[in-house]
Amino acid sequence: MPRKIVPLTDTKVKSYKAAEKPRTLFDGDGLFLYLPAKKYTKDGTPLPDSKLWRFKYTFEGRPRVMSFGAYPGVSLAKAREKHKEARTLLADDIDPQAEKKRRRAAVAQEREKLENTFGKVAMQWYAIARTEWTHGHARTVLSRLQRDILPPLGDKQISEVTTRDILEALRQVEARKAFETAHRIKTIIGQVFTFALISDIPEVNSNPAAGLSKVLKQPRKKSMAAILDPDVLGRLLRDIDGYAGSHIVRCALKLSPMLFVRPGELRRAKWKDIDLDGQVWQLPVEDMKLTLKEKANRKGQVHTVPLASQAVEVLRDLYPYTSRSAYVFPGRAASRVMSENTVNQALRTIGWDSDTVTAHGFRATARTMLHETLGFSPDAIEAQLGHRVPDRLGTAYNRTQHIEERTRMMQAWADYLDGLKGG
């Protein structure tokens, strides 16, 4: 005859202590309280007792043990409640332990789903993608996310964002006539979904941004304003000589058409990279407009900018004013560079609007006139512009090519500008 089990009481459960060997207190129908053997620290101090609720049962002929948690976190009443629920499942031929695992997995999946808002996934993508970008591009993408993408889409579950949701967000951008920006934002959203697909985000099975370019308004392509008329360019050069503002800005204005480097490269020019006696500026690739990956691949290389005698004269004249700074064109603080809008604003000050000329447009001016008017080779011109120039096999790129021609070209260009300026 089986031994009769007396149900546990709160007092008994609370007062029961661990011993040197494991102990068990039964409550009936397979529910019991398990006390592991007494444990001690290295110095012999007793550790707190553990009291663990267990349920022993048989399912499909196999004995099993299920955990209900630890006392006092799980009280006697709560353990009995869990025990009753488990026995109900057994009565329906369901393994309570397997059902417990299934429910936990479902809760975890639902929690994961709730955490996967478009905004959170987008910022995960951004954190990884930005490591391959320049600081300026990363700042631009973040601005577009914060201004135009996250407000309408950020709080939605990424798996529930539809093509219609994205199109509505893009139409808001188009409403302010920012058609090119709408296309760029569409690209960002598409990249976020590609990241979600690769990352196996639950229930993301496609890219709802795909194909939306066809229904967006096409932006009117607009190149940087550039002067291609020699007479107009001559007038501009004379106006630059008459600029009544800062001497540092006047020098930057004079060098912009003469060197036709990118405006940011000119602003960040450092005295240590310029050899006035050797008439050359060795521009480090780290200071050029390249992706972080390309800068890493070409670390230590330089882009050679031959300096015509006129450019050297401008720099020698500028040296006493800015040589205390590392930068040729420092900002208000010597440790920082001139503002990116300074040269363009100076052009506006002397009466030239943005539809006629921009600092970046001097590159297009030089590219066109050097080839069509002065007859220099496109390869030499592209190399001097800092563009990729393929070798005869079309595979490698060598920015030191055509250096002799480029040196002659830069002096001829400065002489040509002087001729235009003189009328």
C-alpha cells in the first residue's frame, strides 16, 4: 500500500533547511520541493539554501521532471497553480514541458518582433554602413533619416511597412519640390530593407522599396554652375583681384580657379604638404573626397598638384598671415579650417550668382578649356582633377601618370588665366 503523502504547508516550506545531502518534500501528485545539498564558500561560510519546485510525471511512457521555479519567488500556492495547469495539459495528452518551451519561444519571437521597428533596424544598418563613408556623407544620411524617413516610418514594425507606406513618405518629400532628395531617400530605405533581409529579421521577406524609382518624379539634372566663356571668366578673375574682404579669402578665391581642386581639399590644405621651393603640393589621400575604404586601401599615397609660379606667389604672400596654423586657410580658430561656404559667399559678395559660378564649378571650367582651348590630353586633365585614370589594360589606376605634362599644363593654365584677366 503506497505511503500517504501529507500536503505541504507554508510554515513547513519556509522552515525546511538544507542538509549535507539533497532533500525532497512531496506535496502530492508528483509536485515536490527539492533542496540541494548545503553549499559553502571557500572559507567555509554557508551559502543561502536553494528550494526548487519540481513536478515529476510520465508522458508517453517516459518519466520526466519539470521545473516550476524557486521558493520564495514561487510560493506554495503558485507552485500548486502551475502544477494544476500542467496536469490539465497531461489530461489533454500534451507534454507540459514541451508546451512551456513552445510558449517561451512564442513570447521571445513576439518580443523580438516588437523590437524590430523600422527605426531600430535603420539605425543598426546606419551604424554599420557609416564605417565605409566619409564623415560628410554619414552626416547627410543621418540627417535624411531623422528628417524624412523616421518620422513617418520609424515606429512601424519593419515587417509591416508596405510599399504604400514608403511611397507616402516619398510623396511628402516631393511636395517640397525636393525630387532628387526623394530618390536618394528611396535608396536609403531600400538599403535598410536589404540589411533586414540579410540579417534575417523575422517576417521580412521582400524589399517594398524596390521599383519605386519608376513612379517618382525625375529630378532635373543640374551640374555645378561653371563659366565656359573666356570673356566672362576674364571679368570674374578681375573681380576676384578687386575683392575687398579678408586677405585670406582673397587668396582662396585666386587659387580656386588656378588649382581647380575640390573646394574641400583647398580648404583643408596644410602648410606641411606644400613645397614652395619645389613648386608642388603633395595632397594626402586622407584629405581627398574618397570613401573610407578607398582611403584605407591607398593609405600613405598622395595626389600631386604642381604649382604654377603664380600659385607659389599667392601662397608666399599668404604665408605670413596663416603660417602659425597648420592650415593654409584656417577658420576663426587657427585649429579649424575655413568654412565650406566662404569661397562661394565671397563670389556672391563680388556680384556673381550661384547660377553663373560656384567654387566647385572651376573644375568643369578647367576640364573644358584645358582640352578644347589649350589642347592638353584628357588623361592628364582627369589625373589632375583627382579622377581615376585607367592604365592601358583598364584595370589599375595611377595618379602619378602624366606628371610632366601636368606640370606644364598647370603653368600654361595659370598663364592663360593671366591672359584672360588682362583682357
